[in-house]
Amino acid sequence: MQRMPSYPLWIIDPHFSVWSPCDRLTDANAQFWAGQPRRIYGFVRWNGTSYLFCGKVGNYPVLPQTDVRLSAFGTQYRFETQEFSLRVEFLSPLPPNDKELAACPVCFTRYAVERGELPADFAVSLAIHEEFCYDKQVQVTGGVLPLAGFEAAFMSRARNLVMSHMNDHLAPDWGDVYLAGAESWFVTESAYYSFLGTGEMSYKRKELESSYLVGISRSREGCFLTAFDDRVSIFYFGEWLKGYYFRNGKTIIDALTESFTRREDIFRRCSAFDKDLKRRCRRIGKGYYTLACAALRQTMGAHKLVQNAKGELLFLSRECDSNGCIGTADVSYPSMPLFLVYDPELVNAMARGIFDFARFPVWTFPFAPHDIGTYPWCFGQAYGIRRTEDKYSCGMNWFWLSPRSFSMLYLRPAASDVYDLAGQMPVEECGNMLIMMAAALAAGADERLARDNFDLLGQWADYLAEHGASPEHQLCTDDFAGHLAGNVNLSVKAMVGLEAFALLCRRLGAGDAERYERAARSLAVHIAACAQNGILPLAYGVADSYSLKYNLLFDKLFGFRLLEEFYERETDVYLAHTAKYGVPLDGRRRYTKSDWLLWCAALTDNAEKCRAFYAPVLRYLEATPSRVPFGDWYDADSGAAEHFYNRSVQGGIFAPMLSDVFRG
């Protein structure tokens, strides 16, 4: 069996993300990524007995599970009895190079009975509990739709409160959930359990009982479709946006019908992507394919793809198990390797919201914003809000934002003075945005976004030129061990940000590329001068220290190589500090970040050193006691997750593939 901390089952977006937190599918019930129950029950009816293969319920006999494996988009289980064998795959088609397919809000559950003669009463059934419809229990309603060649049962909260809340761990209290198959039913608990006992389903509604969607198939091979229509996906600075799939008037019935009629083609396309992924991963090294599969669906599913009224693409992340922010620049930055490899236009789509918000009067700073709101509301940066009690702030606190009670920040005038400078990430976010834009263009993205925002990019580059040599006491993306003045890794990011802007100047034929190249080279000399025994310290003047300088990666990939002398030296030092589950971020604490470990793995040209970086992350997947989706911040000694799981930053796992993208 292939062990994972938690196994992805149905992944659509941050509001529909279902996982199994155990090695055997029947050892526990499925969960929403944040831990809320999402009960899925799967049964095989065979010679008068209903055998359980998914979920944990009642006293039914359990099918013995013999294997579980991950592919790019599927989680495959095998079950064996003396009478028959069963293969079940939960498939979420989320190819990063196919926006139309990835945005279609439909997942598949495929099964095949591979041995044994089917008895007369044979049936495979799948049921999902009404808790798929809400964050906290309320009344639900539903029904069944007869469609072309199949049926679709649906249910939703009776009072569908669209876009009614936002925060980190909440599941939505809105939208419609569908389960489609050869037969589909919307019934209450007594009808469902009667079916499990007799093999015969009849429509029954009983008051005060939980409701279920039930799909039934009586063929040797078959599939069920699970879908989620959130009705409205994103509030974007005054625009109400539906998911990208629905942008031209398509409906959830179109999504179900297209997915059903084209299912074999979809399966082939997923298989072809998986085959290509294996080929790419073999070049990196043994076991790397497992990491890629663990990261891929999670990274895609922690975003929502939409299009604004101008026809511009937005690929908006949710800061899962962090603070719930939407479109965070220092979450997009570590995730971008996946998208640079497969579709750099998605990097543009991640950055667009930061540019749009930075142009509102309320954003008065000369550096880039951190985020654009709290998922799924883009109302203005939620991070670093003043928390005073005067009449203009009204006790604002970003941990408790509510769309019903919180004024839209993007509408406020500059005089509101909303943001506290001490809560900002100036060097971090300026560097992130500049590097992302230069990387996207180098990988083949459209130039228009960079060209339209060249003034902002220049402003942010000037900020780095002025403040990058020795960043003052300020927040950074790795401030878990406390804020730090003179952070050398931030200086490295400032240097690479200046390199990035020089590249943008040359690419767009605007600005003074030579000026920013000189600034980058001057900063490189300054950084190199702080080295101790040939190694860059954690901070200027801090003796006998180290930290992961993952920001060096794009100095290498962009071809400037201003600090090339440190690439291998630094990696050797990091590897000397390797703990059981990875190299700690720095010497102050014993935790690490899996995304940055893979960025550092990409910094070396030595294949064995690269594997030495990612092998401990594989061990983490195999042994962590924290049964949550792939955590990126965990203890390097125990493997216990500190925080941060189901996050899009795991797109950084694909960093070792970037050498092929930037080879030219």
C-alpha cells in the first residue's frame, strides 16, 4: 500500500474537498479538508449480503482492502474476497494544462468487479450524507433529475445562504450537491438502510431523519459522478463571479451531461497526463512521482478559477489552515513551479488580483499588497488591518471578518488609514510579484498583464533597490520563529526581484534595464560580503547561523547567477543539518517547510543531493502522525504537522522540473 497522511477522494475547489484520513477506506469516514465529517458509504450487494468498501457504519461485513495507490488525479483501492475482487477509483480531473476540464465541477468514482460471476442481486451503491450541504446541520431539500442515459440526484440546504460567510476552516452553507449514476435517489435514512438489508430501493421520506443521495449500478463496471454547483464562486471588488466553467452560460446540467457522455475521453486524457508526469518524474529521481501525485490535486483544488467582466482570468487561492486569505502573494509565489511547468498563464491569473487591489486609493503604500481579502470575498487586503477602536476603524479585526458586517475595504478612501505598517510584508511581496511576473513571461505567458502594470512593477522594484540591502524589522513568509531584522534570505529575494525587473524591462522594451541590473549586482556584492566561512548567515551579523536560501533559485533560473558560488556550498550546509523529515528552516526551531525543501532541491545540479532533499519529505508522507492533507509546515524530527495543510504552496514540489522550462 502507498501510505499518505490523508487520501484525496473528490477534489473540486476549496469549498468541495473530500479526503479519507486513514489507510483503509473503511477505518474512518471521509472528511472535508478542514476536518468536518463528509460521510461517503460504498457497498457491494452480493448473494444477499451488503459488503462495505467505503466509510464506517453499522455492523456490515467489510471488504478486505489489499491496496491503495495514487496517480496524478486518482486514488485507487483494491478489495479481495474469495468470491470476487473489486477495484474502485476516486478521480478528480484537475489537469493544470487544461483549464476547461479542470474547471468543470464534476468528480468520478469508477469501479470494476474483476473476478467472480455476478449474482442476480448484484449492485454497487454509493451514498453521501446531507452534511455535504452545510458547515453546521440544518434542514436540506433535494430531488432527482432524469437525464440522457442516467439520473442525477441533488440536495442543498433548504435556506441556501449564498456567499454567507468567510473564514479559514468553514465549509460553505450554500450550493447544490449532485450524485449521478445509472440509478440515483434522494431518500432518508430508513429507506437507505432498508436497501442495504434487502437490495431493493424505494422512495421514502421520513421526518427528522438524515437525507442521503444514493447512486446504484448493477453492471460489472460503472461509474458515479459527484458534482458541486456553488451558484456564486467569488466576490471580486463588486463583481459576482461564477466558476470559469459557467462563464458563458453553461449550467451544472451541462457539466454533468458532458462529463457523463465524454467520460471515456476524460479518463484517457487523465491517463495520458499521468503517463507524461511519470516520465518527467523519472528524470528527477526515485520516489519523486509519489511527491508529485501527493501535491497535484491538492494544489489545484486549493484554487478557484474564474473570469471577470473584462474577460480576464483569475486563479484565486485560499490560505487553508492559515488565515483564510484569498489570492495571497506569498502563497502564490511558492506554488508557481507547478504552473510554470504546465500553464504559465495561471501565474498571471494568480497575480492579477494583487495588481487590481494595489490601484485602489485605500492602498497607500509604495510596496505590493499581501492578499486581496478572505476567501471567497475579494474586498481588499485582510492582513495587517489596524485594530484600534476609533470611529473609522470600528474595531476591525481580520480574524473575524464577515461580509454581512464588514465594510468593503476596496471602497474606502486613502484617508481611512486602514492598514498598519507593522503588519505588512514589504520586501517579501514586492520580490514575489516581480519574480512571478518575470518567470511567467519567461515560461511563455502573455505579456499584457506585465505591460499594463509596468508602473507598479517599477515602483516595487524601486522599493527593493532602496530597502533590500538590509531589510528592517518586518514580517516575512517564514516568520514562525519571530520577526527578524536584516534577514539575508529577504535580501536575496530583493536581489532576484531586481533581476526580474531588469528582465521585464528588456522583454517589454521599457524602463532602464541596466540600472536595475546594476542595483542587483551591487546588492549581490553586499550579500556575498556577509558570508561566514563561505556560507550566508540567517541575518546580517548573526554568527554561526544558516537558513534555507530558497530565494536563490531564480537567480539560477533567470541566468544571472550573481550568487552562483553559494549554490552548492549552501546546499551542502543544509544537508548537514538534515533531520529525519527534512532540513529545518533555520537554526532557531526544528520545523521545516516541504515547499521550500523542494525549491532548495532544485538549486543543486547534483541528482543525489536533490534526492537527499526530497527523500525526507517522502518519509514524512509515509510516517507523519498527523492525518491531514499534505501539510507544508511540520516538525522535522517528529513529523507532526505544525499548521498549514491542504495549501496550494505544494505546487512548489514541482520546482525540480523548472530546469527544463528555463533551459533556454
